Amino acid sequence: MTIKKLKKLAIVSTHPIQYNAPLFRMLSLRGIILPKVFYTWGQLETGEKYDPGFGKKVEWDIPLLEGYAYTFVQNISPQPGSHHFAGIDNPSLVTELERWEPDAILIFGWCFKSHLKALRHFKGKKQILFRGDSNLLDETGGPSLKKAARRIFLTWVYRHIDKALYVGTANKEYYLTHGLKNTQLVFAPHAIDNDRFMAQGVGGKVEEPGISPGTVVFIFAGKFETKKDPRLLLNTFLLLPGSNAHLLMVGNGELEPALKEIAGRQPAEISSRIHFLPFQNQFKMPEIYRMGHVLVLPSQGPGETWGLSVNEAMACSLALLVSDKCGCAVDLVEPGMNGYVFRSRDGNDLLKKMEKLLSDQAGLTVMGKRSLQIIRSWSFENICMAVEQSIR
């Protein structure tokens, strides 16, 4: 009897995160390929990590290192981190990859010293898959020397890969703009752990923030930072005339004092409808989302390449209000069916669409059900199949 040898896939990623760990675990459990993850940040296998966006140390409450093979590659950067090119510097990465003898290598992101080095070293030697979610939504103005130079550089970078696993429409356009051909592009949708978010009553106990029953709740969940523009949402919410809607702001970050100051100086009848919850870990988030009816992601960029909180909210049957600077907007929002897209930084456009949703409260349930239908196909299973088919 001949035992089929599984093809080996080396995965190069900076550090364990809550969005990728379940995917790596599923790839391993399916038994179609043999994956191993090479983490390049070099952080400790356990313990908390300081997240500058949240302004606090974060230790995820879901397992990030269970169910798949992995190793931490030594990082010699004097300032280790994924926020700059020199923050990921692993002299032994190429050697460790060669020693494992993979059939293919999947690299997450090129803008780190060691990741780019691996791309260059293995070009033509191993099949190279690439995963990133960049898009062109932040580009402004006409032609310029700076833009032309960046186009040339990125075209050179992507010449080193065989296939790109694109996450959505805007990401696909980005790859095509930088020289990749349609035959090199494989759709591997941006996804979260749908099953966990769809399951009701399994999340951690959440303290109710005092929201009146029977009201419409707009929810923001993420970092309180300029890129995500939570200030626009708060200021627009204050303009809703004669509404008994509530606003739930979930997270922490540099804008937190300013946001709370704005809310605190409002009359009691208004401030009592604005609620703040600190950063909530993954186990509690499904129940947090179910406190709301409409997720609002007002990002202005730069760099809101997707917006995975939208996926999470859809799996919890919420309607959506998403700015046009979010990479997910064109794929996940069906205007009038499960929500609306509004112009970033445009409070008037956001206000009109918030009022439209408030005028048809019964329709919010229908929109939430449509969100749930849409997000079912944006799954880890479909990413796994895309990866497996790409290396056959």
C-alpha cells in the first residue's frame, strides 16, 4: 500500500494573531497539506504584548498556538516589531526554511527585512504564495514622481511571487496594478472565525452598559485612533434629531480622553445614550456585538485595508454603515440590503444614512439576516481550499 506524502507548506508570519491562528489550525487538521508556521517577530510563546493602538498590553483569551506546527525564529532587531521594516530581522530564517524542505512557501507581507529577503532568495527555487490586503483606496491626486517610483518598486517586489491570495476586490485591483496577471491571483477571502461569532450564548458574561430596551444601538468596535475616525461617528450621533438611539463605543486608544470629554459635556438626556466599554477580548465580543443593531466603521485611513470588525458584526447579524475607505466596503456591503456605504470624513452623508436606518427599524432585522447570509461564504474553509488548490 502506497502512503501519499503530503506537500509541505511553510508559512512565514510575524506573530500569532487571533485572526490567523484558527486558519492555521484548520489547514493542519484538514490533512490535505502539511503546514508549519515560522513566526519572525520572535516574541515569547506566552504572555501579553503591548498594542500601541489600544494603548495597553493585550493577551488574547483564545488559543493562538494550538493545533498546528510552528517555530519562533530568532529576531535580532534592536527594535523588534511589525511597525517598521527593520523590526523583523531574522538571519537564520532562510536556513531554517531550507532545512524544513517545504514544497511551497506562503509569506504574509513583504515590508519586513526578513520577509523580503526570503522572497528574493526563494524566487524560482520554491513556489511562493503571498498574502496581503493592501489596496489603492488611499491614493489621491494625479500622476507624481513619488507615485511612479512606488509603482516601479512594488512591481519589482511582486515579480518574486508565483501566486497572490487576494482578500477582496480592492486588493485584487492593487495586485493587477502592480504587474500580477489574473492567472496568478487566487481568491482567498478575508475571514474570521464565523462559527464562533455565529454561536449564541457561548461568550463570556458581559456587563450591560445601561442601554434602554427597544432602542436602536449603533456600535463602534476597535481602536480609538485617527485612522478609524470614531470622533466623526460621535459628533454625527449628536446631530440625530429627536432620536432615542444609543451609541456604544467599544475599545481604547489615544482618542479615548477626547471622545469621553465630548460625550461628558452633553446634556444628561444625550450623554445617557452614549456608552463606553473598554477593550474586550475575543471571547466576549460576540455578545458585545449582539447588544447592537448597526455596526459603524467610519475609517478615513490611511491604511484601513479591510476592517475585520465588519466580518465579526455580520456573523452576529448586524446591519452596516461603512466608509468608502474600508477595503471591505465594496464586497461586504450591499447598499439598501444589509446597510450602506458613506463617504469618509463626510458627516452629512453619514447622518443621512443613520437617519435612513432609524426610519425603518423593522428593516434592521432583515438587513442583519442578509449580513449573516453574505458572510457565510467569507470563511476559513474557503481560504484553506484556495491555499490547497494553489500548491497542487
